[in-house]
Amino acid sequence: MKTPPRSGVGSRLRARRISTRSKRSRAAAVLILLVLILTTLVLGRFGFEDFTKALTFPGRITGAILLMVSTATLLGAFAVVDHWVFRSFRYSGTFVLISTIAAFCTNGMLVLKIWTGGDSVFYLALLGMLMLGSGLAAVVVWRTSIEIPSPKRVAAALIISSLFAAANFGYQNLFQPARRGARPVITLAMGDPVLNKDRKVFSLPVDIKIENRSDMGFYVLGAEFHAMGERVTLSKGDRDRQQWRSDALGWQKFQDKNPLSRREVHQAGELVAAQPWMFPGFWIDAKDEFCARTLVELPINTKYDQVALYATASLARKDQLGLDSFKFNGYSWESQAMKVPQWVRGSDKNDFLAYHAKVHENNAIDERTMGRRNLDVYWTFGVRGVKIAASITRNGKEAAESEEFASRYGLLDAMTGPIERTLWDIKGKR
């Protein structure tokens, strides 16, 4: 019985190996194509939303970079087909390599961002798989027969892209945090008092103005004005040290800043007027101002010797958050179902009213990968006017997290006072 030639066996084995390698190559091409297409869809979505809707310039630049990377990965997907099937372009393999490396770096940066500050497990897992897939794809493409173009062209492309990325990183992470914080300025101006017809009541007009001198807008979360009536008496002799110390202890409160006087005895002020002067949910544009006028009315025979005026505004920067459906949430004495944190209720069960709004992030990446935040604004009523407190929390979390989010979302307070005026000239008209 004759045996087949050994050369025939070797040729069949070689053909089988070639067929196996060809199948593996096609499978690798399909996987690389899938990774690049998915990366294009994810980065394209983030990039388009950031480029068109981000609230900051760095966010728009980040969107442009993501769109560029997604365009590169899309072209890389076409290059995969050419490199493994048609082979019509000599540098298609090189372009696939560049696109997979770009996808690996970008996906890796997004994974790091979500890992350190995001809440979305879905995007963390998706981008993590795309990062690993693009890294393996780069290794596979490198092992194929690719032709590297002229080193000068590659160096120029790498230098330009590196400078662009470094400029964006420096602006977003170095210049922006070092920039001075912006805070609008509130001013109070008192006009001449006006007596009524029977000369028993006088009205003191007060002009309130807030000026936004910065290049960014602000949401108004709440704005409150109040006036305190104060009585001042003179002691017969110089006051002792303990009395001075008692006056100094009152400086811990915003409403009590009476001077350390040798003869004047300042008593705690009493609330004579309080009201809001800007509508919650309103906003102030950059380089803009808002004015309001109110009246403080007192009887001509009032027991007070002077009045002290205060105005405050609770604000949020429009470049660090967006607000949706800012609405009134209820009164403490009418809505028993409204959940209020302990730090608002206080030990003596203060009266309050509340506003609520949904918070949107200032960029698409955080908007998609972070859990929903809510804004709650509480007006707490007391004997010294109204205290406004704003809190941003995660869904289902307590308001103790408000300090954590205050700097991130640009929550701040602007205030002025005390602006004091003596009443002796008015009382002397009786």
C-alpha cells in the first residue's frame, strides 16, 4: 500500500494554518470594528452635547475634542475594512492603529473621571470594556503588516494634538480653578422720610440694588430684606469691661454688630419690617443689575432711636449648574408631608417655607454619568427676619451634603448691612 507524499501532508497543514489564521484575523477585524463603532457612538454623543450645550468654555472645548476623536474612530472603522479586505490604501493599517490608540486614551480618561466622581455603573462598565477593547485592538493592529508613514508627518501630528490637549488641560485645570470667584454686590440707599397726612406715621424709602460686575450670570435662590428697630440709651458714667465684653459677644451674629462705646448702651434690635425683594428662580445676567424699592413704616412716636437695614441674596452661578422647574414646595404649617432636614427645623420647630428645583450639570459627561441632584431652598422665620439656606443633595440623601456641593455648584451669599440711620430728626417733627 502506497503512502501519500510527505509534501502533500505539509501543504495541507500549511493551508489549514493559513485558514485558521485567516479566520482569527477576520474575527479580530470584526471585534476591532465593533469597538471603534461603539466608541464613535459614545464619544460622539458626549461630544455633540458638550459642544452645543456645555455652560463653560472648557466644556465646549472638551466637546470639540470628543467630536474629533469620534470622527477619527469612525474613519478608523472604515480603515479596518480597507486594511483587512480591500487593501486599497497603503496607510490604512497605520490609521487604524492611531484611531485605536486615541480611543484607548480617551476612554481611559473618561473611566478615570467617572471612577473618581461619577455614579453611573453602566457607563463605567461600558467605557471600561471599550478601553480594554481598544487597547487590545492597538496591539493586534501593531502585529499586522502596517506601513508607517514618514516620521516627520507623524511627529507633526503628535506635536499639534499634544499642544492642543495640553492647552485645554491647562485652561480647565489650572487657569479656571485659580480664577477669582465672582460675587455680586448689594447696596442700600435710604431716601428722605415722608409723613402721612395726620403726621402720625412716617415712611422711610429704601432702594436696594444688586450689581453683577462679573462675566457670568447668577440664579437667584432667594433675596431677603429686613429692618431692625434699635433703642440706644446713655449711661451716666463709663461702662465697665464686662459690659464691653457683652457687646463683643454679640458680634457673632450677623444682625448684632453694635460698636464698643464708652457711654452708649445698645440693646438688641427688634424686627420692624421684612420681605423678599427678588423673585426666587429669577436670574441676573453678566454685567447687569437689578433695583427694587421698599418702604419701612413706623409711627412718629416710635420707641426706637435708630433703624438698621440688612439685605441678603442667596445665589448660584449659572456656569456651574442649570436649574429646572424651580417651584414653591410648601409651608411648614400647611404641608405635613414635606420632608425637612433637622438642621432646618431646629430644636424649637421654626416656621419655614421651601422651594425645590432639579439640578443639571454644566457638561454632558457629568450629566450622563452622575446621579440626579436636587436643590432645596429654605426660608426660616425668626425674630430677626428670615434666614435663607440653600442645599444641593443627591436623591434620597440628607441635606448634610450641602457643604460638599456648595463650591462645586457655585452656591454663595451676597449681603450688606447694617446700614443704620438715626430717627431723631423725624421724631422731632411731632
